[in-house]
Amino acid sequence: MPGEFDLIAKYFTRATPTAVLGVGDDCALLEPTPGMQLAISTDMLIAGRHFSPSDGPGTIGHKAMAVNLSDLAAMGATPRYALLSIALPEADDKFLQGFAGGFFGLAQKHHVEIIGGDTTRGGLLTLNVTVIGEVPPGQALRRDAAQVGDDIWISGTLGDAAAALAHHQGKLRLETGQAVQCFPRLFVPTPRVELGLALRGIAHAAIDVSDGFAADLGHILERSNVGAEIWFSHLPLSDALAPKRDEPVVQDCILAGGDDYELIFTTPAEQRESVTAISQQLNLRLTRVGRVVEHTGLSILHHGIPMQISRTGFDHFSA
Ligand code: ADP
Ligand code: MG
């Protein structure tokens, strides 16, 4: 059975070209880029709650990095560094190999250096990742910066991850082709890092959809002290979900399903052409789905009539 330090050396130690000091000492040492602000975020994933222990180790590793990168993306920050703390029921080589492959694979793609962490034995597989990014002063895409009159946009498509989960739980029936489209959205989400960077200086506010479209948009509205009107028929759906837009379970996936990791962002109307250009440049669908209004809450209109929604998103302490 390998010891703690063998595990760290074997699985979690990689080159850190820009850090002054990486894994192996009491602290890592960093030299931030002069004049930049640091954007720092942390996210915990627990077996049985955020993923199933039976999920592939590579997908668990990917997701642990992806959900954190998504927070940097939603802030318009350039990813730089990460720390990984992991509690393991057992030191299983096959798991660790696969996990590290998924985790470092995505980190490398975004030039993220792993500079430290903690490794311990624990009853439930538990992962905590902290990411550090950089953003020029005044350019972070904050939740409190939406303004009345702004356009509201969403990247990619909504509801696919939740539809995959609903299918898995027997609440929704997807055909094979549809399931093939939806399952990767749940297991190997794509953080919209490049979009977050492109939106610096263009978007007012942004947030990533982790808990559900309505809940996450709600955070922008609350923090910005504004309301929103959303046009349900404009919400972008994948080919898999488009034919099912009017099914109640699918509507719940679209409006309240988590794990999409798309970005909701608001821009002044004069930025429409810039957003279209970004969409073309990144080859990423960006859809205008509503507008920011005076503080009157969130109104989702379907055929011009406000929809009644039973829930807005996932909350660990309700439901
Ligand atoms: P300390 O006793 O000072 O807390 P540790 O013995 O926990 O240090 O860790 C030794 C070194 O390995 C530290 O630099 C720590 O940041 C790093 N480290 C521990 N676990 C991990 C991990 N899972 N991923 C990356 N680095 C790790
Ligand atoms: Mg330690």
C-alpha cells in the first residue's frame, strides 16, 4: 500500500513552469502578474452527492477541474493555478490513475498549474479544488453589475445535463441518439473559459449555470437589484431536447436543471454585434433570451404569458 507521500509524488505532482514553488513545501509560492487582480474560488465534490462513486474516475477528475474553471470563466478570469484536496476511502491505483488523467488533462488544456493540496484517508471520496485566476482591475464579470435595459444571453444549450440525469433516474425517456448527446454534458462538462475572457469589457454581469438557469439568473437579479423578462421559446435547446420543449419534465430541466456550466451574461444593447462576432470566433452558440428590467423579479414568458415554475434550481438544504 503506497504511503501518502508516494501518492502525492506519483499522481499529483507535475511541472509548474510559472509558479516560484509548487508541490512539496509547506506552501506554494506565486508571483502574480503585475497589475492584475486575483480571482479565487473553491468547490467541493462529494461521492453520492455530486457524482456517483461508480462514475468513471477520469470523468470525476475532469468534472472536479471543470466546475472550478467554470467559476473563473463566469468571472472573466484567466485560469492560472489550482490546489487539490482529496479524501480517499482507499488508495486504489486504478482510480487514482484515471482520476489524475481527467483532472490534469483538463488543467493542462487551460495551462493551469497544480501547486498544492492535501491528501488524507476518509470514509467518502471527497474532493475540494481551489482555483486561482487573474483579471485586469475593473474587468471582472460580477453578479452585481447588470443594468436595466441590458440584453440577457446564454451560451450553448440548456437542460442537457439535467435531462441525462432524469433519463438515468427513469423520469424522462431519451432515445439512444438523444442520450448520446446529453450524457457527456453531465459527465464531462465544458467550462466556457474562452467565452469568459472574450466578454471582458463587453458584458456587464455573468454567472455560470451550475444550479439551474432560473436560480442562477436569480442571483444576478438579486445582487444587481433588477428584474428580468425571459422569452421561453428563445431558450436554446440541443437537437435532443428541442422536440421536447413542451414536456413538463424537460421544462424543469431547462429552467431548473443544474450542471450545464453555460454562462448567462448581460450586455448593453450596443454590444449585440460584438457578441455575434464572439460567437463566430469561438464557434459557440450565443443566444439572446431576454432583457433586464426594473426590479420586478424574474418573469419567464411563454406565448406572452408568465410561466408558473415549481422550482428554480438545486439547493443542497431544501428538497
Ligand atoms: P503539510 O504537512 O505541510 O500540510 P502535506 O504533507 O499535506 O503538507 O503535503 C505535502 C506537499 O504536497 C504540500 O506541498 C502539499 O501542498 C502537496 N499536496 C498534498 N496533497 C496534494 C494533492 N492531492 N495534490 C497536490 N498537491 C498535494
Ligand atoms: Mg497537509
